[in-house]
Amino acid sequence: MSSILTNTSAMVALQTLKSINSNLEGIQNEIATGKSISSAKDNSAIWAISKVMESDVAGFKAISSSLSLGESSVAVARQASESVTDLLTQMKGKIVAAQEENVDRGKIQTDISALRDQISSVTGAAQFNGLNMVKGTDDVNILSSLDRSSDGTVAASNITVSRQDLTTEKGTFGTGTSLAANTTASAATVANTANTAVVTLATGWAAADVANISVAGIDLAYTLGAGEDETHAAAGLSGLINGLGLDGITATVNAGALTISSTRAFETLDVTSGETTAGAGTAQITALNGTTGLTATSGTIDERAENIAFSTSAAVNEGDSYKVTIGSSSYDYIAGKNESMEDVAKGLKIAVDSAGLSDISTKIVKDATSGEWSLKVDNNGSSLGFSETGNADGKASGGLRGLEAIDVTSNAGATSALENIETMISNSISASASFGSAQGRIETQGNFISKLTDSLKAGIGSMVDADMEAASARLQALQVQQQLGVQALSIANQAPQSVLSLFR
């Protein structure tokens, strides 16, 4: 049936043409924008995912800038600490030269002072955008990543860089919890009194008997003559010992007993006694006793120095403050981050040495068996009180504390300077290593963020970018379909014209 009111063919052709035009518009939009999904109406799920990823890319670009800034700051600190290490090494060379007495120590001290001032200049100038990482102890956090979890929450991650204080700051002694239990002083006073061993000789010696004694590994023997007794044996051994000219070692005879005295500050003295009864005698050296508790026929005379022993089990926290008091003056060290009892002992040694006390000398020792660190203090003058204490919650001392007090113009100053400069060099080397490790980590993270950003961009592109080759082919096909659709609609619109022939 033909109808001039309803042209179904034209309706079908029109709908087909509309569909073709709609598809053609979509393809033209893809070509114009370069995206297959340019808005939420194209594909809401993919569009939402791509937008989240695009926001992450923007965040990672900001993180990349943060890492670049942080790397530059750490690089400045690393270069400064390396420069300080080089300057300290030069200073060590000057200090070594000052160990020889036949040099102009005044001129050497002038050079050391110049190097010290240069170190101060380096640490003061080592800042980037106002941040100086070789001063203070506060950590510096550098934004390194954005971590998105499966539930959509986002958390920032940081690379924490520890400051390395290379200043000469004294620090502030803490007022917190007592740390006195972590240290033990060997005596209440430190004096120049010699430690002794007493060799007791019994009666009954005869001619040709031999009295033997070994002091500091040197074997000595006295052969008794006719009519000689234990008094002569003691006097003979005393003369042999004194004849050795050992530093700090003397021997005397008191009431027939031989007394061996040692004023060696940081060195013990081994003593062994014995006899050979080659003659008719029956008496022997019967005991070896002294102020250090020697018994039988052998033992060791203790060093003269007193010591402060540091706990092998107690942890050291930032701000832990330890103090040693000698006479009426106190000398303290306040620990920084990641330090140990070794650092505390060395810090206290430098603090005492920096005071320039003429009769006081110090030494750091680690027990080979227990691992216990000790600060030994010797006094070559009048007796002084000796004590120690500690408290938490102080402000840490600088890593180069005591540098300003190095003075090689005296024998004692040159000796202590040589020991203390090693501690300072070790601190600066540790700082350089720490900064170098942090810089390497930041650089690695920066490279990762760059690659991650590129991967995210590629992923976003694969989801929303248009396939231009396919779009081009599709465009040509749709253009042909459009032309055919127009033709089909034209034909469909002409169909009612055939009805007119029925009325002619």
C-alpha cells in the first residue's frame, strides 16, 4: 500500500542518515581532540580512571621538583663535609709535625688556626636556599612519593636525611632522667700516688743463692755472696731495677723488703719473682704483695690513672648528657643521634683536653673481652676529686667540639691534639658518607619518579587517546555512508511521486 501521509522508507533513510552523521561527528571530534574519550559522556569509567591518573602525574611532577631541590641541598652538605675532612687531614699533618720538639710550634699553631678558621667558614656557608645541613641535629624530610592504596587513599612518603653537625658548639647539659647508672668511676680522687708491689724475702739465704725478678719483661738476677742475707738480696735487686732506667719505675728497700713503684699513667707493669738455691740456703722469696693486691710470686701493678667505665648495655639517645668532674671543674659531652658509648667517651676526652689542664692527661680504652669503653684520667699534680654523672634531654654537642682549643705549642697539647684530631676526622668522614648515601638515594628516587611519570602518561594515552589511523579510515567510510544515506533519503522522498500517475 502506498501512502502520501506516511513515508516509512523516508523515515528509515532519515534515521540511518542521522546515525551516520552522529558517528561522523564523533570521528571528527576524535580527530580534532586526539582523544577517543574526551569527556565523561564518552565513557565515564575510563574517563574517571584517566583523570585520577592525570592528577597523580601532576603530583609526581611536583615531587620531581622537590627531589631536585633536596638533592641540591644534600649535595652542598656533602661537598662541605668533604671539604672539612680535607682541611682536618691537613691539620693532622701539622699536628704530626708538632710532635717533634725541635720545630717552631708557634708557626705550626698559626697554620692550624688558619685551617680551623677555614673550617668555620665552610660550615657557615654550606647552605642551599637557607637550609644548612651541617649545623644542628634536626632531620630534614624530602618529599619522595605519593602512595595510592587500593581503596583510593593517598599518603605522602619522605626520604629522611639526618643533619650532621660539624660545628664546635658545646651543647646544653640535660636536666632529664638521671643516667648516672651508666657510668662508674674507679675512685673518688685522682692523684699522682705511685702504685706498688712489695717483694718479701725470708731469712736463710746462703752464698751462691740467686734471687730472680722480672720487671716489664726484663729478667734480672742477683747472686748472693758469702755472708749476705735477704737484705743484701733485696738491695741487689733494687739496684738492678733502678739501673734499667725504666720510665716511671723505681725500686726501694724497706725493712728488708723490696718495694717496686710505678707511676706509669696508662700502662700496667708485670712483675715476677723467684729464686735458685744453688748454695746451702733454704730461704726463698715467699710473697709478692702490694697495694694492687698482688699475691704469690707474680702479678701486675695497676696503671696510676683512674677511669670512668661506660655501660656495655645502655643505649645512647640524642641529648644524653655525661659529665666528668675533676677537682672543682666539670667537663661534659652531649650525645647526638645514632651515637654510642664510644662517642661519649671520646667526646668527654676532648672536653677535658680542651681545658688545657697542665697536670691532667687522658686516654680512651676499649676492653678487648667485654667491649667496655673507659675514659682514663691521670693526674701528675696534687690530688683532685673525681666523679661522674649524667642526665637525659640535653642539646647535642657539635661534631667538631674541641677544634677551637687545639694547641700544639706544648708537649701535652701536641699529644692530646694528635689523639683528638682522629676523632674529628672520623666524625667528618661519617658525615660525608651519610650525605653521600642520602644523595644517592634521592637521585635514584628522582630517576624512578621520572620513569614512573612516563609510564603513567603512556597508560593514560592507551586508555583515552584516539587511534588516528583507524579514525582516518573510519572517517572516509562514514563520509561515503553519508553520501549514500543522502541518496537513499532522496530516493525515499521521491516514492510518493509515483502515486500521481494513478490520477492521470
